[in-house]
Amino acid sequence: MPPLGVLILYIILGLVSVGSAVGLLVSRNAVYSALFLVLNFLTVALLYLVLGAPFIALAQVTVYAGAIMVLFLFVIMMLGAEKLTSSSLRVRGLRVLAVVLGLVFAAEVALFLVVRGGVTAAPAEPTLAFGDPSAVGLMLFNQYTLPFEVTSVILLAAMIGAIVLTRGDLKDRLERRAQAEKKA
Amino acid sequence: MPMTYYLILSGILFTLGILGVILRRNAIILFMSLELMFNAANILFVAFAAYYQVLSGQMFVFFVMVVAAAEVAVGLALMVTIFRSRNSINVDELNSLKG
């Protein structure tokens, strides 16, 4: 068992990450859910730091909490989504059934990972050079060159796809321009 | 801290993500629950990378992050387009294939 301070840190990290995930599920306002998710991402980044992955931890903060969640918040503000949903589900009793089946699924995952997985020892203490940016960079460019180049193509495809989807065809664009001129 | 801690934490976060996808009807919160599921899998990757002292687990996390970012961009663009034509992003109301 690790010393008391480390144990307290682990307990706090676990509680905050699970608590913010529950907060994401139950809040009625979409902006509150987004902020809970940002808190979850920051907690998970701290976990990565403890596990000896400093590059991945800061990539998590930069990419997930810094870019993806900002994109989510932009779209929520643009669509006015914080007041948009009806709170009643179409299937009666879905909430109870979902929680029960979720508990069954969680028990099954715990059974599979913990009891049958057979991995119970502690991970090694993180050394300074393990998840170092230079080690990650060397591995990215030596062993994982092809996936790395493929990710650039994936990002290009996503960028083109997002622009084409929101741009619409010529009829939509002329219609939007006419509406904007009518309002002005 | 033993591996059991990371395994159980990842399992709980994954289950909460699944519950979010099933229970929330707002499409944007559905996407956010999907991101939660991605994060749960990433925790497992990093934990096993630290346990076996193999750096490839962290490489996988990097690629999962890139693909998740691309998917969020395209998914939110889709949501914006759907909102423009139907004025709603409640996934219960997106039930016709008409454009």
C-alpha cells in the first residue's frame, strides 16, 4: 500500500472523476455537462501524470480539454442547446432499466478485468525517461511512422468534411444569404 | 496503487458513458458521453503501458485522441446541419430518413 498522502491523492482523483462523470449525466443544462466533462478530462490527465505519461497528460489537456471541449461549447452556444431538450423519454421506465442494466454491465466488466484478468500487482514507479516527449517522439517516428502519417490524412479528411457539411449546396447558400440580407 | 484501481475506475467511467449515450436525448451530450467512453479506454491503455513498461500503450492513446478529435469535428458539423433543417437536436425526433 502506498503512503497516506498518495492514497489520499488517488481517492480524491477517483472520486472527482467519477463524480464529474455522474454530473455530466444528470445535469439539465448542456453547458454544465460540458464543464463537468472538462473537469473529468483534467482529472484523467492527472492520472496519466501519476502513471508516468507526461506527454500524453499534456496532450490530453491540450487536445481534449483545450480544443474538443471548446468546440463543443461553441456548438452548444451557437445552437442554443442549453434549453433545447424535452426531459421526458419516449420509452417508459427506460431510466430504471438503464441503471439496472448498467450495474449488470459494470459488474461484468469488473468480473472480467479484475477476477479473470489476473493483473493485481502495482504498476512500476514512473521513471523520468519513460513517457518523456523525446522517447515518445522517437517511437512515433521510428516504429509508428505509417499511423502517424495516416493521422494527418484523417485530420485533413475531417476538416474537409466539416467544411463541406456546414457549407451546404448552392441553393442553401443563396437562401441563407437572402435571409441575412432580409434581416439586415 | 494496484492495477485493480485503474481497471475498476476505467470500468465505471465506461459504464457511465454508456448510460449517458442511452439516457440523454440531446445529441451533443450524447457525443460528450462518447468522449467519456474513449477516455475510459485511454486510462486502461496508459495503465497497462505503465504496468508492462511498454511505450506502445501511450502511442495508442495518441492515435485514439486524434481519431476522437476528427470524429467530434465531423459529428458536430452534422449536428449543425441537422439543426438547420429540423430546428431540433433531440435524437428521438430525428426518426425519418427524409433530408
